[in-house]
Amino acid sequence: MNWIDNVVRPKISNFWSKRETKENLWIKCPESGEMVFHKDLEMNQFVFPESNYHQRINATTRFGLFFDDGDYEKIALPSVAADPLKFRDERRYTERLKAARAKTGMDDAVLAGVGRVADVELVAAVQDFDFMGGSLGMAAAEAIIVSAEAALERKLPFVVFAASGGARMQEGILSLMQLPRTTVAIQQLREAGLPYIVVLTNPTTGGVTASYAMLGDIHIAEPGALIGFAGPRVIEQTIREKLPDGFQRSEYLMEHGVIDMVVHRHDLKSTIADLCRLLTGLPEPEIDEPEAPATEATEVDENKDADPAEGTSTEADAETEEPAKDAEAPKEPVES
């Protein structure tokens, strides 16, 4: 009886129990409903292959895909006052910051670094939408300003990946003051003649589009990115009209001259590197061309080094053979 209770029944119960599997092994495309295995999606840089939908990625993943071999030097960012207004709505602002830091592993919404992209050295900053919607507060603005100053000091191009819902309401007027501060930092880059490239990702809205996100020398957007100051739903409710299809999407904005180009995530590295070379006058990378195969011309050149006597004898033989053939030709009989 003990053998049945201790051995047989546990094995039977284990046989019918569900296996513990990791969650989110398959990821569903928000547009087409396509199910893609998470490893395959990661290998495709988080772009769904059928619908071409660009999934939102965090700042660390972005840098890993952007910089050569994912290698970059992280820029140290200054600390700011955590909650200067002692703001509280449903939760304290300090509690929201603590939760966002635990979720993303970042101090605030912007990550900055220096590295090489297709062998072009540059400074880059990325906004992480997972950190309170990528909202712009004092800490995020300081990160943008410090990154611009690092590019100015090292005389390097500056690239910003924007993804934000706008200014951070928990910091009130202090967050709005960051709009002119970041604008001044970008203006210093322009006066120094250093390239400033903005990559607009999904979504880029609010006060960010009213400041540094729309001040670039060149504006690039990922396919299907939502870009604008106010959202389409708010605009429709305000003007009481239906907006055209694709309104505020990157393709629509490029057609109407708001942005310069829409670039697939797979081509971002090469495109930005080429633009930096063009704007800074850097030389094109050297490409090792394969050696051309031997041709008839080269064989003739090799024959030039041969003994001249051999060449003349063959030519003479060729010339003497023709008259010999004429001599051997039979004569036709002459009719009488």
C-alpha cells in the first residue's frame, strides 16, 4: 500500500500535470495577427517579417543593434532633483520613478553613449518609451544636453532616437523649461558645423516634437511610426472631421515634406553611417576587391617575355605554308 501511495500515484499525477513553459515564447503582430517565435523576431531585429511592423524596442536593445558589435562607451549623466514639486496623483511621483527604474534598469528615460557605427565614430542618445512613456523631464533633458556637449567636445556627429509621449506632467513647468534648454544645446552643434541626425520611432509626440526632435539636419523615421504634436484622436475631436488614412504616420509625413526619409530598421546603420560620412567629409570605407581572373590579354603579355626567335619562326612557318598549299593545288586540264 505504501508503494502505491509513494511511487505510483505521484507518477500518475506528474504525467497529467501541465508542463511549466516560459511565457511570451510566441509574439503576436498588432497589425496582422501573425504569430512569430520570439527568437526569430529577435534575429530579425524585432521586425515582423510578413507585415513589416516595427516592434518597439528598449534603449539597451537599440544600442546593441546600432553600434558595431554592440560595443559602446556609456556617457555618465548628472543627477537631478528626484521630485522637486512633491507631486502626487493616484501615486507619488517618487513611487512611479522607482517602478520605472525597476522595470527598465535605467535611471531615467534617456540612455547615451559613444561608439562606432559602420566604422564611423559618433555620439548617440536613445529615449526608452518603457520608462514612463519616454516623457521629457529634467533628467532626460540633462542626458540630451550632456550628450550634445560630448559630441561638441569630441567633434563627432550626434544621433538621437526619439520615442516619447511628451513632457513629463509630474514635473510641471520644470519639464516645459527643458524644451528651450535642449534647443540651445542643438543650436551649439549647428554653430560648430557638426551633424545632428534624428531618428523618429513609434511614437514621437508632444513637446519632444516641439523641440529637439524636429531640429535635426536630417530626419529619418522608421516605417509606420506615429509622429506629431497631438494624437489623431484629439485632432478629430477638435476639428470634428475624419482624418485621412495614414495621417501622422511616417510615410504620410515624408510625402508631405515633414521628414526626409523612411528607413527600414535593417538599413539604419548603413544609412546613418553614409550620411555622417557625407556631412563630415569622411572617406568611404575601403572594400577589398577580389583579384581579376587571368584573361587573354594577360596571356599575350606573358608571351612577350618568350624567346623572340620562337615567335618569328612560327610566323615564318605560317607565311610559308600558304604558298606551299597553292603550289600543291592540282592544275585543271586545258580544253583544246
